[in-house]
Amino acid sequence: MSLFASILVPLDGSVAAAQSLGCATWLAARLDARLHILSSTPRPLPARDELARLRVPEEHWSLVELHQAPAYPGASILAAIADLDVRLVVMSARGAALNHEASPDPAAKAVGHVTRCVVERCSIPVVLIPSGYRESLPWETLLVPLSGEVAGDEALALAARLGAALDLTVRVIHVSE
């Protein structure tokens, strides 16, 4: 069984969120993982309609398993991680709600509220696709920032395993205040 046998991609129909799908599809193929797409929606649609609304290219439809949840997106994502035994989340740093200029929180410019909820409460790795991402696949390297904290050591161990599974060079950079 693969280290990352199940990958979750939360999508909201925005262009920003859809950018994470190319990366997730590539990872799923390389890691021989099942790819789950989650849409938080008050009214579930037929799968074909929802996949089209979420901007999933038709050639990927047979490669993904669609899940639609009626709850708040952050709660839906966290529940899906547990329910589907997800081992990796691939999501955009910001989704449909892009009005971060009005927020007094500087972190809101980097990640949206749903992404922040997932990153802060999730116990599995989350790959964030930044705003303005230009797809460049296949990956050749992984960059791991380390600060000397225990969580950084865990991230390095995980990155080393992911790098080995994807045949990537893992680079480490020390960061400090």
C-alpha cells in the first residue's frame, strides 16, 4: 500500500481551486493513489454536472471519486479526511473568496479561511497551491523549510518519504526570525 494511497482535492468551482487538480492528478498517478474530489454544496448535483461546475476536465472524470457534502467547507474537508482515510490533501491556498484586501489579518492574503482551517486542524500533509500557480510538472525537487521545531523534523521525514516515492531531490533550508 502506498504511503499516500488516498488524496483529497477540495474544489469550490473557482479557477484558483481548479488549479490544484493538475497537481493532484499527477501525484495520484505517480503514487498510485485514489483521487477524491470534495465539493461542499447545499444542493448536490448529478456527478457530471458537478464535475463540470468544478472545472474538472472531462478526461479526469473516470480517475476521480466525487463527494458532495452539505456542510461548511472546512468541516466537510476535515470530515472527509477521516471518513475516506485520506493521506494527503492538495488544495489551493485561496478559493472563491478572494476579497482579502479588506481583512486586517496579513495571513489572509496568503491563505483563505477554509485553507487556514484545514491546515491548522488537519493531522495529515497538505500541499498548498499558491495563487497565480503556473503548472510545472513533473516536479523535480521538494523544498522543506526547517526552523528547529519538532514539527519541522516531522515535515522533513515526511518530505524525504514523499521525495523517495516521487524520485525527487529534497532540499532543506533553515529559516529563523
